[in-house]
Amino acid sequence: MRMDIHRLALTLSALLLALASPTLAGPVRCTTYEEKSMGRLQTLCADGTRAVSTWNRTLQRWDTTVTPPPGKTCTGQMNPKTHQWEGRCR
């Protein structure tokens, strides 16, 4: 599971970067860290975007909640090939 945490962190960082800058006007700095006591990963971006990921033991997968920056809303859908959420925040 350790390798999965690193892969998820990279995926989250890429996802949040895409969400935080839909026009790709410039880079947004994001930091992902593990909260061992809470059993989750948390990604925080400079623009206020946040994602929290927890391991679902029953389904054997990561469940992630993305919170957009204040004053913005996000829309998107699950990509059936990659099983990743794809969307944009405005």
C-alpha cells in the first residue's frame, strides 16, 4: 500500500493543478502530506483548493473529496478508462 500512497499523491497533485488553473495561466503550488493519525492524505493548494483521500478497505480503493477554492464551483465526471475524476472549477 505504501507505493499506492505515492502514486495517489502524484495523481492528486496533477488533478488539483488542473482544477486550480483551468486556463493554465500559471502554476499553482500544491503540497500533499500524509496524516497518519487520521489515516488519510491531504493535498492543499495555494489558491485554496483542497483534497482529502482515505483508503476504503471494503472496496480496496482510495476515496477522494475535492473542495474547490472559496467562491468557485467544480463540475466533472469519472473517466471510464482511467477511473479518475476529470473536471474544471470556475
